[in-house]
Amino acid sequence: MTAGGATHLDSARGWVSACGAALSVMAAFGTIYSFNAFAKSMSEEFGTGHGPISLVFGITVFLFFGSAVVSGRFYDRFGIAPLLIVGGSMFCGGLFAMSHVSVLWHGYVLFGVGLGFGGGIFNAPLFALTAMWFARHRAVAQGLVATGSGLGVVLFAPLAQWLLEIYGWRGGMRVLAVLSAGIFAAALFMIKRPPKMEMGDPQRHRALVVRSVPFWQMAVSGVFFTAAVIGSLGSVVTFAQDDGLPARAAVALLTVIGFASVVGRMALTSMARPLGSVRLLKIAFFGLPVAFAVWFATTRVGGLEAKFVLLIVFASILGVSYGGFVALLGDVTAHLFGLAGIGAVMGLLFFSAGTGALIGPPLMGFTADATGGIGLSIAIAGVIAAVGVAVLLPMTRHPVPLPTYIGPPGAPPPPRPAPLAAEVPRPLVPQPSAAAPLAAPSSRPLAPRPLAAGGPNGKPAVPMIRPVDDPVTADPSLAPTTADPLLLSAPLRGAPPEVFWPLPADGAAQRNGLETPDLVVDVADEERDEARRN
């Protein structure tokens, strides 16, 4: 890190930058999620069902998160200002152009590429920038930025409904485009580049991160999380209207989700230091299956009042879980993998989340069209959320011990695993020493070595196969000798007897291609045996 850079961490300048990032996130998320207020009117104008309309929302959110795979690297290289200028222009231009489409598939391109890719260029880098501005209060600052998305839903959803009633969905999108442009311009003057830090080799660090198990646990669970959450956010208003709720009451559910997400973001991030961000991230994810169970129960309730109360409970649980997870994601990423190349690392995680966003809304929308009801779609979303919880629960709570790990100043380094002493198996045959390396095996045949009589029970001893001394494999530290041509080679000298399998004399001779050796037999023993036979 540069000299004096540590004094700027957790400073007032950092908090101003975090507030500017929160404003940008508020405008981006609020505008994109306001699409749900316009969805019903668009469906009626274009004569489509839930599926085609939800596909517009799915493509947009997919590109919004998926573009982070390149925006993270752009941020590491160029900083945030060029990304906010280019991305904000695409965002507002795509929204304005969407208000003039005459066929729905134009919306896939204009709304999807403009708002999705344009907003995604600066979304993930804003979280990475905030993480590098703070050390002690990093989790709270990340929660502040993530709160922007909740505030966007709280403010923009009723605003979009009001604009829809006055100007229609086309005029409402034009007003939101102008409003978003003003917010992006203000945020551009507030956001400053964080202090420079010595990051070593970010590319090598990123390569090591993507090979770690915790990274893939976060990436895969992010797919299931986003598929369930974005699928529900893209369909909760239309599903509630199909279930009998008035339009304003249905849109109010988005406001409840947004407000609850703000509470979840601030509450969970404030407890990150005493309880740990990773533990809270798992708790936040665990709330999703509970929320979908409550939502499914609303389909079995007849009265609108009871149904609306259960939908408020569902929206509250969903908002707290969704808001807490998103707010803690940046802090958990920095905690587990460090700050080196954090923009690219978070970009990869956002890309995996975008994959789930492409799956969830169309899956729930087309399932509702095919079945004529919403029950099966809600049940599928609940199962997806439960699978994601099962993937994330085993993830470690400690920093990944990478050699390129760089944490904030003053933070302890990740623990290094103690090297395990490898158990050396006891060789049956003694190994060659460094002074006498084992050379290639000799091609010379093995020769039988006759042993003197006197085996057990007075029987002749069985000859053993012993290797002939080979000048290639012999111990060079010993002087060569020709006194005994049957000396052992260096690697086998001193080997236990069981290494050399005993063979009968005729078998040994047959294997070695030699004549059967004569055994040395005691004459006295021969005479005694002859006397016994007679």
C-alpha cells in the first residue's frame, strides 16, 4: 500500500463514495424492478402471457449480473468513472428506446442490453470499490451500498405505479430514464477512487481463487439463490393479481420486499463483526425456503384478507433474506479471498448469479402458463432455494490459505495449514543411497548359488536364486572383485532372505538355462541311509 494510504481507510471520503455508490445502485435496481409494475399492461398490449414478458426481465437481470465477468476486469484497469459514464448512458438510452418499441422482441434487445449490460458495467465494480475503501467498517459500508437496491424498490415501485396510471407504461419509462440520468450524474461527483494498494499479482491470485472449493460453493449456490429470488421478484406482482389482489395491493408487495431488504441489510451487516459474515450469509440464505413455504400456503387460503396477510409475511421474510445475502456477499468475498483482484473475483460471482436470473423468471412464468396456476411455480422456486442452502452450508468460515492473499491493513494473514509428515513405507528391499544411484536393471541372467548340505531334518539345502554381480549396478564405492562372481548388487546387498524366493534345484536350473548343480552331500550320511534301507 502507498505511504499514508492506510489513513484514508474508513475515512469521511470513503463514506461519501459509499453513499454515491448506493445512489447509483438505487437508480439501477429500482428502475429494473419497476418493470414488474408495467408487466401487466405490456402483456395486455402485446397479447402475451406470463412467459414472454418474464423473459424480458430475465434477460435484463442476467446481463445485469453476468456482465460483471468483464466489468470487474475493466474496473481493475480503468477505475469506476469511465464505467459509470458509459454504463449510465447505455442504461438511460435503453430505457428511453424501450418506450418506443412496437413488438415485444425489441424489448429483449433494448431493455435487456441497455439496462442489463449497461447497468452491469458499474454495478459489481461499485461493491468492489467500497470494499477497498474500508477495513474496520467494511461490512457496514457494503450494507450501505446494498441498501441502495432495497431503497430503489421501495421508492421506484410505487412511483412506477403512479406513472403508469398517469402516463401509461411508455411515458412512465421516459420519466424514469430522465430521473436515472440525474442520479448517475450526481453519484459520479461523489464517488472517488480508493487509495492504491500493493496487490502483488492479481491474475495469479484470481487463478488460485477459482480453483478453491469455497469459490465454487459460493458460485453454485449463487445460481440457485438468484434463480429463486429473481424468479419471485419477476412474478410476485402478476401472480398476486391473478390470485385476486387489486393492482395497488400487488405492487405494495414489492414495496414491502424493498423495505424488508433494507432492514435485513443494515441489521445483518451490523452483526457481521461479532457473529461473522459467513455465518450470517448462511442464515440469510436459509430464510428463502421458509419464505417460499409461506408463499405456497397463500395458494391454499380462500379469503383475500388472510391471503394478503400471508403475502406480507412472505414478502418480509424474502426481503430480509435477499437483502442480507446481497449485503454480506462483498464482505464475505473480501474475507475469504482477500482484496487482490477483488473486482474480477466479484465479477465472476456476479456472473454465476446472473445465470440463475436467466433461469428463474422464465421458468416460473412459463410453468404458470402451462399449468394455469401459480402453485407449481412457487413450489419449484422453494426446491431451488433449498438446494442452494445445502450447497452453501458446508463452506468454511475462515480465509482461504492462498499464497497471494492480501487482506486490509492490520488484518491477520490467513492460517497456513501445517505440513503433514508423509509416512514413509518400509521398503522390502533396501533403497540405493545417493552415492550409489540405482541404474537400469541388468540384462544378465540370474545364476543359482548352491548351498552346502545340512538343511532341516538332514535334507539337502535348497539352492536360492541370487543375482550375479553386475558392473553396471554394483556399488562403485567397492573395488571390483572376481573372487566370487555371485556377489550381490549394491541395492540388494544386505536384503532379508525372504526377498529371494527358494526354488527346487531343477526349477532354478530350468529358469536360468543352466544345468542342475551338484549338491555337496556328506558321505557318512549317505552310508547311514543305505544301512537303514537294507
